[in-house]
Amino acid sequence: MSCVECDSTSTFVFVAVAVVVFVVLPLLLRPFINTTVLKQSPSTVVALTALSIVAFNLMSISSLGSYSLKWIEPLKTLIRVFDIFQFDLNLIRIQCVFNYTSPVAGYSIQVVGPTVLLGGICVLAVSVFIARKMPIDWPVIINLMGMLFSFFFVAIAVLSFYPWRCGIAHPFGENALDKQPDVVCSFDAPYSDVYVPLVGLSVFAMLLYVVFYLSFVVWAVFKHQSMVIGQNQSFIRATRFLFFRWKNHCYYWTLFWHARSLFVALVPILAASSKESAGNNDGKYIQIVLLITLMGAWLAQISQTNPWRYPRLNMLDRVCTFFFVLMALSASYETEGVGWFVSLVVIAMGLAIVGFIGREVYLARTAASRPKADFFICHNLESSAIVARAAKFTIEYHSGASVLMSIDGQHDLTESLENSRSCKNFIVLWTNSSASCMTTAVEVTSAAFNKRNMAVLELDSIEDGMTDERLQQVESEWTQDSIEQFTAIGLTPAQVTHAYSTLKFVQSVKYNPVGGAKAREESIVTLLESVSSKTLKVPHLSTLPESVDLFIIHDTRSAQANAAAFVLKNAMRSLSFSIVTSADYSDEKFPTGPLGRCQHAMALVHSGVLSSASFTASLLALDGLCKVTTVAVGSDFSAPSNEMLGAMEKEGGLEIDLEAITGMLGSKEGVDSKAIVSKYRTVFRSLALPFSPSAVNNILNAEVGNILGRVKSGKRGTTIGSILLK
């Protein structure tokens, strides 16, 4: 047993460490304790989760001390400093507080240390519940203890296997413990009096801390899916420490995480030197090869799968693993000549860790005073994305405010969640499909939990969509994937239903997605006034110009076409064109004159557009020299074949009212089907360019660029991003 020099500060050191372990560490982990992620700063969660990655690497560095290699500086010093993670109580001078000299007594204290730590935390947590006169929430307590145990699992596993690390050779032919050369690894007398009790304690520790805990982890992973589907909240909350850090579909990665920790602890034993070869350390090369192979495989798989819930944690894990491999590999040369390189690697690794955690702490502390945008528009990603873009541009135009949307989250729920609660005002673009949209549910619940300033743009009646029967139906019909997403952030379907019900009591404005553009613009202005946002004194976007260069023809009965026409109109303003849409004239006299004089036209086509009398009349009103660009809104439109066009030419072959078209055009001679089909042939002669209403920004940028190039050659610099994104 090694001796420790005691002085007046010995007791202080021990007490200080005890305070850190029993008080400070649990307080640091408090944000994880079943607090819904909706109320947590993402940077706080990321910073504290990053500590587990950092702690693993520090404990792995500490475990290198049990290898047969003769490590060089500065790694040698780091190993000694981080021995605290192996519960080396000599570092905190415990011998000066509890007077003992026996190796068995010292190892006994180390073995019971984790149990005492968890017991103390349990007592502290129960005391808090009792002091607050609250019922004891055992899942919370189990989750807290599990979090601490998982945090120190590498160190606890290394501690459990300690008596089997016999890497020191004695001249009389026996091996001794690598950190206690006076303890001979032999079951024969006279050495058995010390070594046998150590082995017994080791077996007890392995059964309690390794076998039992890993069995619990395997069982929890096996039961996770069924418990989530069944919404067993006791299981979900008690085992959250195992699954919260991983993406939903990577929940099983907690097995890989613990398996890697166990392997790191086992390497010094698996490749331990035998009695015959202990003197020349034959096993040291196998040890370093096994370690580098393990870390390299982890690095490769992390890079391919990206299992961490927050993308930047994947980057931190890759960086830490890379530096660890580089440091261990270079230091294994056992020559002081590479000490400078090892020092550089250690410094680089330290700076990366400090910089990462410092950045996250700064972002967490300044999140409240640093909103990401003035407005967030929550919408159904599939059916309302283009309508939301039109509303976004109108808000930006009339208020000068910055706006984010659900689609800006790139279909990443974590990003959408962070965006939705980091904006000053939260606008819900409500449709009948919103209640059953998982992304909308999470964003609305987030805004409600964080008490954002909320308002509703009603495309469909929210009163009809928020009946008790409808909400109960939605709550009972969430899919397995939706329930898993809710569970990952500490939500239940009942909480989503409650958040939805609050929308009936917030400010709402009717927003008609079909018909004229003027009414929609006035709805946005009314919305800005209702949330006390400033409005700029600017002309309305729907104001009709004196002359028209480009006319966007579309079916005003379609919400998607109306919004697409509006978005394209404002994306192409940089062309110095005077641009109007069919919706701008919806409340005016049919624009026969402007259509006949415009040089360029854009026809937005989609399923059912050929049944619109106004769309067909607009095509007929165009001059024969007008350049027409056809744009397919969505993927549900197919141009009519020659056989179909031939059938349309026959009497009764068209599904539109010819008299209505004649009335719009003011023609005295009337319109026949052959003239209409002839116009269709002209419009559909060239391939329609795609426009994806539900696409993310990068795809829309490319599509708008193609459309602009077709409208006017050489004008390809404008994209939807330069108009709609800040």
C-alpha cells in the first residue's frame, strides 16, 4: 500500500472533492432530470451531454496507466491527474481522513464508493421531495442515479477489474498489481491473505456494477420500443438517461456506448503479460493495437451514422476520438523525442473541448436576449409550405421583420424545435391537416410551454378543427414514429392535445388562400397589428401597375397555385419587370388588355387547372408573339397527349364553360374548342419546368434559377434565397 503525505490541507481536499461529487455534479445534471426538452435551452443540453463525451475520453486517458507501455510526458502526467476517475482515493488523501494501511481496506473503500455516492444522491433527492411536501417520484430518482452511474461507467469498470491487472514481474517468478507492486497476484500462501480478498471484492464489484448494470441496459433497449408505444411513462422517465442523447432510430447506440466503455476497461486484462513475459512486456503492443482498433472503428461508425441527437455532438465526438487516437498512438513510441508532438495534440484537444463547451454555455446564457427571428411560421410541411412562404414574404415586406418557417428546419425536428421557441412571435398557419402533423404538434407545444406571443392565420376554421371529438381522435391516432419523437423530448400525446386547445384562445385572423391577393395581404397587415408589430408605410404588393411585362397566369381556385404565383412574382422583381398575377386581378375586371400587351407570360399548371375557365381565357387573351413559360406546380400534373387533345377538339370534349370564357374575353363571335386546343398545343409544346411547393430552400433555389433563365436569358442571378431568406 503506497503512503500519502498528510498535512493541514488534507481534510480540506477530501471535503472539497466530496462537495463537488455529492452536490455540484448532481446540480449540473439537473437539466436532464425529466425536464422536457421544450423548456431547455438546446445549448444547455448540448453542453452537458458533451461532458459525457469528454468524461469518457478523460477516463480512457486515465485507463492508459494500467497498460504495459511506458508513457512519455505530458501523457504520463495526465494519466496521473485523471486517476481520480478510477476512484484512486489517494489523490484526495483519504488515508489522512480514514487511517488505514491495508490494500484490502483501501480497495474495499473504492468498491463501496459508487454505492455510497448513489445512496447519498438518492437520500438527497428523497429529502428534496419531502422538504417540498411532494410525493416521491422514483422514476426521477432512478434516472438521476442512472445518469451518474453511466457518467462514471468506464472508471467503475476499470475499478472492478483492478485485481486482475497483474503487469509487474517480480524476480521470484510471480506477477504483482501494476499500481501496487507489493501485492502479489497469487492464490498461494503467503500472498493469498491479501490477494484472495481483493479478488473476492473484484467479483462482487463485477457482478454488481458491470453484470447487473449491463443486463439492465440490454433489457431496457429490448423493451424500449414496446414501452414507448404503450406510453409506459414510469419506464420512459426512469430510463431516459440511456436514450435521450441519441436520435430516435439510433436508440440502440446506448449498447455500443457501454460496450466500448467495457472494452476499454478490459483491454489491459485481455492483453496482459503472462508470468513468463511480464519482464519484457510482450503484451503491450497487443494492448495498443486493440485500443486503436476500437477507437478507429468507433470513429468510422460515428462518422457514417451520426447517431447523436444534436449534429454538433457528432462533430465533438469525432474530434475527441481522433485526438485520443493520435495522442495514444504517438505516445506509444515510448521515446521522449515525440513528446513535443504529444504536447501539441493534448493542447489541441483541450482547446477544442474548452472552445466547444464555452460556446454552448455562452449561447445558453444569451438565448433569451438573442432571438433567432422576429416571427416563426408554423405550418404543415407537405400541404402548406408554399403558402407559408407567401405569408413570410408579405410579413417581411410590410414589417421589415425577420421570419423563420417550419420548412427552414430542413425536416430536422430538433432544428425546428429550436427555431420555434427562439423567435419573438409564433404564427400558426392553420389548416384541417395541421392537427395531425407531428412537426406542427411539437412546434405548437413548444411555443405554448415557453409562453411565446402566439397568433393564428386561419386557412381553415380553427374552431371546427379544435372540437373535443377531433382532438381526442388525433390523440388516439398518432403513429409509432410520432410517439417516439414525442417521447424523445419528454412529451405525451395528452400534452400536445392540451397545447392545441390553447390555440382557441389566442388572436386569430382569417386568411383565404384562394381568390384575390388583396384580401390575403390585408389579412397579414391585420395580423401584424394584432401582435403589436410595426408596419411600414409601403404600397401593397397587390397594387396594379400601369403596364405589364410579365403576367403569371394561374388558377385562383388553388391555394398552392396562388402562393406559387406570389412567390415567383416577388422572386423575379430583380428582373426590372412589371409583374402581375391572376390573383391580383381576381377582384377586378378580367385583364384582357394587359394580357394582350404583355411580352412574357408564365402559365402555372397543376392537376385540375384545365377545368378553370379563367385560366383558359387568360391563355386565349395572350398575343401570338408573347413568350409563354410553362411551370408545373407540384408533381401531379401530366400534359395532355395528342389523343386527349384530339378528343377535346370534338364538341363537348372540354370540361369548361365556353360561354363563361366568351364573356370574360368580351368576344362577340364566341370561342370554339378548336381555338382552345390550339392554344393548349402551343403552351404544352415545350417541357414544363418544375416548381416544388414543399421543397427546401436549396431545391427551390435551383428551380427558380431555371425558371428565370427560361423567362429571360442572362438573368440567372436571382434565387428564392436572395428574396426570402435572411
